[in-house]
Amino acid sequence: MKKVLILEDEVNIRSFVVINLKRAGYDAIEAATGQEALDMIQKHPDIGVAILDIMLPDIDGFEVCRRIRATNKQMGVIMLTARTQEMDKVTGLMTGADDYVTKPFSPAELTARIDALFRRIGGDSAAGSELLAQGPFVMNTRNHTLEKHGNRIRLTQVEYSIMKLFMQNPGRALSREDILGAVWGKDYDGELKIVDVNIRRLRIKIEDDTSNPSYITTVWGFGYKWGA
């Protein structure tokens, strides 16, 4: 059974989420504090997706996400917040989250986001080994790895999916809507800003000069283009 960690200090909300996760067929692991969540991840290394509340009694959800990403790039991470400020969304994504859901939310919405992350995590597992080589980059679509000049670049699942889309469409201008639909799914009802933030994260990892990107270029008023 696929495991999902729910980090939420409000008992009623956590219980509500747990009940619906179990109904959807997931094994729900509960945590009420940031430290408890980190302990649970060590105890259950097969957790596939973590749902992190931001406001917590000890360390906040942003810091929990940073610590997860320091050792685990594969786990899906969804930030759960009652606040709607743009900075919270951007901060969550820049610390390594794959997605965010704003309270109040429907069980169906949260479950759909979790389902999408699990599909992305296991999307190429049955495929044969395939190498995509462009410029200094080599992607192995079976192992979900990317190298630049022979050096491994550690990517989250979302970052990997975006890079794969780019490398499969070299020189083609992709709209934000194209990227959102291909990576997050056609039924994703979140904001286009999530694409821009993940592109910003990718540029930090792959570009020689983030102020003057040469691989992922902006097509103003439309989207982005890959040109390795």
C-alpha cells in the first residue's frame, strides 16, 4: 500500500485528511510536529508523498521540506496552508515542494494531487533504458537521472518531468499551459505560477548564469524554450 505522510498540528484537520486518504486506498502516516514528521520519514523510508502544513508549533513546514530535500529528491511534497499570500506559495515551491493546496480544500482535490505525484514518481519505471543527450546534458529516462558534463544534477520529480519534456521537444516553444498539462496533468486546477517557480528552480541547478540563461530561455508572453 502506498504511504502518505500528513503533517498537521490541528487534530480535526489531520483526522479528516487521514480518513479520506484511507478511503482512497493509501496508508496514512500521521505527525503533529515537524520533528515528529522527520522521525516518521526515517522510520518509514518508503513514504512516497508528504503533505506538510506550514504553521507548526516547532519547526515550520518550509524547514521540514528543506530537510527532506537535503536527503530525498524523489519523495513528492505538497504544502498545505491556510494562507493565500503569493510569497508563501513561492517560498514553498522554492524550498523543494512539488505542489500546494490551500485550506479549505476538498478531499477529492487533495487526493487528485497525491495521485498525480505517485503517477509521476513511478511513471517510467517499466520503460526500457533510454538516453536523451543534448549539449552537455544526458538524461536516463529509466533511472530518472540527469547529468551535465558527467556530473549528476539532483532533481525533484517535478523538475525531472519538466526537463524530460524540454529534452523531448528541443527548440520548440512550450506555453505555460503546455508545461502545466504535461507535468501536472490536464485536470490540474492550480495556478500557472507553479510553472514559473519550478523553471526558476531548474535554472539555478542547470544554468551557468541564471541571470542570462542559455538552456531554458523565456518566450515572452508565452512560455519557455529548450535550446541545449
